[in-house]
Amino acid sequence: MNKLLTLTIASEVFLLLPFLLIFFTNRKTKKNILLLLFLIIGGAPLLYLAIDDLNSNYIDANIGLGLAFMFTWIYSLIALIIATILVVRKKRKNNSSKE
């Protein structure tokens, strides 16, 4: 299997995990539509440039592909931080309501 394909799939899965965490934490329909939009915004550049790189073999380095990977990883990290904050807030709220 191509290394680029493996790295792209791993990056997209890493991007999907925080959004699934947010989805299961917050089950409001309007926010879920917004989550889907943010997921597409985060994953589309990487998918487009990875498919473009696989279809056309560039002789030089593909700077756009590297930037797409960096964007996706940074976007995933920010989404993971937000998801963690939301989960902690929900747990605190549930614990304080039980007392």
C-alpha cells in the first residue's frame, strides 16, 4: 500500500475522532449539522490534494500536499482540545447535579 495513502487515511481518522467525541457528547441536531460542516472543511483539502498527487506524479516536492497535511493535523488538534473541554464540562455538570 502506498505510504501517502496510509498517511492520508490515518490523518482523516485522527480528524474524525474528535468530531465523534463531540457528536456523542452533544446530541443536538443543529449542532450536529454544524459538526458535519466543520468535518468536511477540515478533511476536504487533504483528500483533494492526496487524490491529485496520486493521479499526477510530480517530479518535484508537492508543497501543497504538505501544507494540507499540516492544516489537517493542526485542525485535528484544535478539534481534540475542544472535544476534551466539552467532555470535561459535561462530566462536571453531571457530577454537580448528582450532589
